[in-house]
Amino acid sequence: MNSNSLEDLQALDYPVKIEYDKEDGLFVAEFLDLPGCSAAGSTVAEAYETAQQAKAEWLRVTLEQGLPVPKPSKTRDFSGRILVRLPVSLHATLVDRARINGSSLNQYIVHLLSAGAVGHQISSQLETVTGHLQEMVSRLDAGFHRQLGGISRLTDHPSEILGWQMPHQTLAARSSSPTSAHGVARLI
């Protein structure tokens, strides 16, 4: 494919894979057909634009060195059409759900597949965040109980120990009885 000019090669639609790199906190765009050709950015758009510049440079250097430039796989491998056999009951369920969502069966299946492909990445990110949050809550809870030391308390809830109240509780309710408006014991 070296017979093409640099401009012709740059105009070809090479597939780009963009993923978020948690470690670096950046989006990384990689051209699957151009080995080692990738770029990063703080947003998807920035990563894509930077990758386009990297693609131009990769193609220029490859041509200068007289190396072969691969054709884009996207145009020769994927038509966007697939044939899937599935159980009749699942087919019926999908048709019903598509109708409920006001879309065609094809649109609904594409939606489900896209959500599944992206959802896996998001699920693992959410699991990581949830783990961090649970760790923070445990640390806060342990620190809170350490700070209480030998204080005798009637409840384990920090807001009640500190005398916090919900906005709907009145001062009269706090001062008239040893319990709040919800029957929770207060410290005396």
C-alpha cells in the first residue's frame, strides 16, 4: 500500500479504540491497525484529536522508512450486520421490551449490546469506587469511636451523640423531654 500518498493514507478511516486509564487519569486513543500509534488526553475528544495527529506522524514516518502501511480493518471486516439465533421466548421478550421503549427491535438490541459492552467497564469502576467509599466509612467510624473514648452513650449513631437534629425537629421538642420528637434518646 506504499503507492498511496500521505494525504490519501491520512484520509482513510482507521478504527480507534478509546479507553480510560485509571492509573494515569487520562483517556487513551489507540489505532488498532497501526502498531504503537496512540495518544492520550484529559477528555475523549482531546484524546481523539491528539490521536489523529499521532496517526499523521506515524504514517509519515512509516512512508519515509519505506515500510508497508496496513489497510484499515474497519472497512474490510465489519458490515454492521450479524445474524443471531435465539430462543423464541427471548425473541418475544425482546420484541415486547422494544415496543414498551418505543423503539424497533434492532435499535433495542443495539442499545442492550452497547450497554453491556460499556456497562462492564462502568461496573468495575463502580465496584472500585464503592470499595474506596466503604473503606473511608470504616476509617471514619473507627476514628469517631476512638474519639468518643470513655463517653457513656445511649446510641451508636454519631449525629445523635453530637446532638444533631433533623430540620423538622423543634427546639421545644428537644428541651421538653429527654427524647427527641422521634423517640431517640438524647445525651444529658
